[in-house]
Amino acid sequence: MSSVIGLIAGGGQFPLLFAEAARSRGKKVVAVGHSNESLPELENAADVVCWVKLGQLGKIISFFRSHGVEEAVFAGTITKTRIFRDVLPDLKAITLWNKIDVRQDDAILRAVAGVLEKEGVRILASTCYLDHLFFPKGLLTRKKLSKDQLEDIRFGWKIAREIGRLDIGQCVVVRERSVMAVEAIEGTDAAIRRGGELAGSGAVVVKVKKPNQDFRFDLPATGIQTIETLAGVKGSVLAVEAGQSLLFDRKEMTDTANRLGITVVGLVEDDNGELVY
């Protein structure tokens, strides 16, 4: 196994956590940061950093090649709406873009990963050093679920799984077995705000992995910001598929949820397809 690991960084703290974990295992972290997306702290977290504009695929390949990168991960978020307004594609990216028939999350990321692997850079799961960040099973907060809330979770779970199958999103907002919002390109927080405003209060947010989730990129993730957004619309429950999504700042998140009276729970499907926590 190579002593060098490449990091294609999006926004948020995930790339920083990955770099820290990789370096603690003796890896040299060669990172690509995206301008106006990746945190500036990436400069200190990685051993060497190259900053690119969204769409500069050829520059990423050249940078990795010059530093002997044979394995890499995608970590962090890219604001999806930037695809339509803030992109500077090079020839490599334009050629790839024109070959993609369905321009949704997984299709785009798999296509980019395919190009990198043809160039000799194998893409690993973004969680390869961070298993401890997986969302745990069980009730994380003091406030328990009511019978009605559990019914909302069961209802929302089926809807969320279906929109995931269609590669639309990973999250739904429901209340009283009615869909208030479906996550699409705007992201989870925006979907929560939109659905929560329609629900009035008591919204239940359900977030699951896609049925064919590729663990190399775009895993569902939640953190303290998710709770604060839910509190802003007087929501009541955050239900997440355990072991299949990431949880950042667990203590701060659960402390905040307890203070705000929000229930946070991690669930899995048993062999009979029933939800348990």
C-alpha cells in the first residue's frame, strides 16, 4: 500500500478529519482544495495542497501524477447548484461532461472517478480511516419517540429510500404521514427549512443512504448544523440510517438537541424490513 494518499476536498470539516486520520497513520496527504468551497484550514491539515476551480479535472490529474498519487478519496461537500453558475471546466472535464447522459450526483461522481482510475488513481471509500464517524444505532437524546413520530419515520423512510433509488436526494421532511419536502439539488438544510415551514411545527426529518450507495463519495452526513436548522422551523425529530451515514460533532450535536427538545435516533432495517433502534 502506498505511503501517499490523495484527497479531493469539498467543503466542511470532513476533509480535515480525513487528512488528520490519514496523517496519524503515517500517510502523506496530497490534497486538492476547491476554491470558495474547501476550508482554508486544509493548508495546515494536508502535507501539500493544490487549489482548483470546480471543473479543472485535468489539473487534478496532473497534480496527483506529479506527487505519485495512486490512491485517493473524495471527502466533503460541493454546493451542487454551482454546477450551473460557478464552474471553470478544462478540456478534460468538458469531454467527460458531454459523455454523461444523466447529470445527477452518482452519475457525475462515478464518471469522474472512472477518469481518475483510468489515469492510475484508485478511488477508495471516504471513510477508510474514519469508521468511528458512522451514525450509531439507538436513541441519542433524552427525549423519546412518540408512537406518531415512529409512524412518521416509517412512512418517511420508504419515501426517502425511493428518492434515493432515483438519485434525487437522501432526505425527506414529513408530518402526520404527509410529505412536506423532498431533498433535491438544494441539499438537506434547505429541504428542512422548506418542509419545516410547510409543516408549521413538529416536522420529522428522515435521512437514509441510497439503495445503491457508493461509499467512495456522497455519504449522507449530519451534525450540529442539521439540528440548528431543524430547531429553526420548530421540528421535532431527526431519524438517520445507522451505520450508513456520517455523524459529525456527536457530543455537541446531542447536547444541542437535548437543549432544544429534539429527538435524534439512528435506525436500521432488520431481516423482515422492520425499523429498529
